[in-house]
Amino acid sequence: MKNSQLIALLNALNEEEWQRLKDFLHSPLLTKYYEVEELQELLDYFKTKITSGERQAIDKKQLRIQLFGDKMTPKGKLEKMMSTLLSIVRSFINFQYAVPTHFNKRAPLAMLHFYGVKGMNRQFLKAVDRLRDELDVDKLLSYDQFFDRFLFEQELYTFKIIHNDKKGDVNLLNTLESLDLFYITTKMEYVGVLISQNIDIVLNLDTQALIEEITAFIHKRSFQDIPFVDLNYHAILVLHKANDPEHKAYYRFKQLLDTYGHQIPVKGAKSLHTVARNYCIMQYNKGDQPFVQEAYDLYRQHLEWGYLYYNNRLNPSAIINICRLGLELEQYDWVWDFLENHKDRIIGTRYPQEVYYLNLANYYFALRQYTKALECLGNSYEDTYYKIAARRLEIKIFYEERSAVLEAKLDAFKVFIFRMGKKNLPQVHQQANNDYVDILKQILHSKTLNNQDRIAKLRMKIQEKTSLSEKSWLLKKLDELQ
């Protein structure tokens, strides 16, 4: 029964959901039609096996004995019970997850619809007056709220059509405007995600055309002064103008986040604050030193707010970025505590220990404990980027130790990157790692030591690279040659 759909669904439930399922099973809606006690006994058996880690040991023969003992049972009864329970579990999941989490917030709209359908005109108009203020565009700070405003205007349009006295536009202009607002805010959210993807993956995306289209739409409809529109617009500008040396879009975006961020529902706030972090990481990767502290402060703040967690766990990229920034700022004790507190709370990978030990290796490297750092590096990694990061770190260790195998390691790394490129490693990452090897070889060259002109040219070359692996470390190694 290891491939049973029923077992797979039950295995995915947490303790709270098990209790809700029990309540659901015993609701009058089901007790009227099913032998609930028998189904509950079957459910209890599955829960015992699943929670004790014996899911693979579930056996139909053993299950029949557990439920029916030596009694003769009609042929196919167990199979029918399991089929019924599967149907009930699916209904429970639909009830739990198909109903929007913001259902209670949308309840006033349901009441408005009810009043309109039932012809309760006085109550309808009173509800309209109340909701119009709540759904004022300057107060809306989530995509759901803009959709709610559209539903509200649509209900009012339907009401006016029924009571059409041939005066006015029967609320169509407001309905169209609210539809446009929902459209543009949602489009900006998706465009922001698309531009973020385009940073690491070559999508041949014409971001300029997308920005121009959105800008023209916003100004034509005079939406630019609506806070949530302005906030989302600057979110995509931040990503689009990542090379702006004055960071104007970022500082405007940050100002808007500081003003409205605490009012935005958590889901939307997480998404927008992710944009701020990503921008800071991009600047850090370019070697813009002020953004090291900026990014570190944002990560610490978002950790405290819970914005980085998924079911109290962190994904590998968050852990890697936090550790990199903390080590760059020499926050060694904090990084150690952070790693130890999260080593068993890593999601998004089948091999969380790889993530932990890779970051631990970086920690020991920062402390110049190179032997310990090498001991933490594995021979193989599931993720291509972890493989590459581990090899770069190994090269850094051999550089610091002035190892005789350094040159061979650099050449081998070049071959490795070439092979990875054939397996769809994006060009930007191929170039960043190849440049890392080439520049390190130039730093190692005997002509570079104490040669101020050569060092200055190399420094300029490093700083001009918009995408270069280990940029900050390479600049430090260059400084040591003066």
C-alpha cells in the first residue's frame, strides 16, 4: 500500500489538520450518510502507522485483522471503506484549501451580493456607503483588496442595471477603472518576478519594453499617485535599474516600504521586501561595499519579522546569503549561532546537510581555519551551484595556503565550468566563474607583486565586472600585494 493515494494524502497532514479531519468526519453532513465510527477506526490505524514512521509497513491483510478480527466480512468491504475515506479526505482538503484564507474579509461583499439578489435595497445601499470608504484606492495595499474593489463596483453596476433609470453610466466607469487597477497591480507583481528570473536565467526578455508599457498605462490612467501602484512600480524599477550608480529607484522604493510596509498583508509584504533584499545582494555581488551592511541589516530584520521562514524553516539561498554577509562583516559569533540554530531547519533540498556544511566551511575559512574548512567540503553536491561554490572555496583555501596544487586546481575548475556550461549553466554564471579563474591567475603572476600600475589596472578590471564570482575576496587579495 506504499503507493496508495490515501496514504500519501494522510502523510502530508500536520497534527492540527489531523484533528480538523476528525472533526470534519464527525460532522452531521457526513454522519448522516456514512458509518463514521468504522471510518474513524480505519483513520486511527493509518495515523498510528504514519506518525510512528511505519507507513511502509501498512499491509491490507494486517489491516483487515485490525478492523474486523476473525469476523467474516463482505467481499470488497475494506476496499470500499478506503475509497470512501479517500473521497472524504479529498473533500476535507478542498474545504481547507479551496476556500480563500481571506474569506472572512470578503464576507461583506458576499452580504452585498445577497442584499442585491434578494432585492433588499435599503440594506444594499447602506452596505455600499460603508464599503466605499473601506475600499478607497488610497487605502488599498494588496492585490486581493484591488480585486475586492472590482467586485464591489461590479455589484453596484449590477444593482444599477436592474434599477436603470436611464441616468448616468450605471457605475460602468468605476467598474472599468477598478478592473484596470487590479490588472496593472497584478501585472506589475508578475513582471517583477519575471525580471528577477531574467537576472540569473537568460530569458531574452525585453525588460525596457515591459517597463515602458506599464509606465504608459499608469500615466494614461493617472494611477501614479495611488500608494500601492507607486510602491509596485518602484519595485520593478528597482530590478530594472539595478545598474544605477545613484540607486534612486531603490531609495524611493525603500521610502515607500517604510511608509506603507507595516500596513501590507504578510504575503504581499514578503514579496516586496524580497525585492529590496535581492537588490542589495545584486549590489553586494558587484562589490558595492555600502550594500553589504544594508543587505545584512535587511536579512536580520526580516528574520526577526518572520518574512524568510516557510513553516519555521529557511531555504538554502537565504542561509547562504545571510552567512556570506555576516562573515563579510566579521559577525563570526552571530553566524555560528545562526547556523547552529538552523542546521535542522533547511527546506528546498533533499540534502540539507550539504547546505549546512558548505556554509560551515565558509565560516571556518573566514576564521583562517583552513583544515577544518576543507573537512567540511563534500566530494559531491546535488545542486550545481553548490558544486561550483565548493570548488571556488577550495581554490581560495589553496591560495591562502600557497599550495603547490593551486594552478592545477584552477585549470581543472575551468574545465569543470566548461562542462557545466554544456549542461545548461547560464552564460552569466559561466562568465562570472571563468573571470574568477582568469583574474586570480593574473594576481598570482609574478609580475603583479608590488607592481602598482598592474595592480591598479587589475583593480579597475575587477570593479568594472558587473558579474564576477568572489569579487570582494579578489579585491582583498589584490590589496595584499601592494
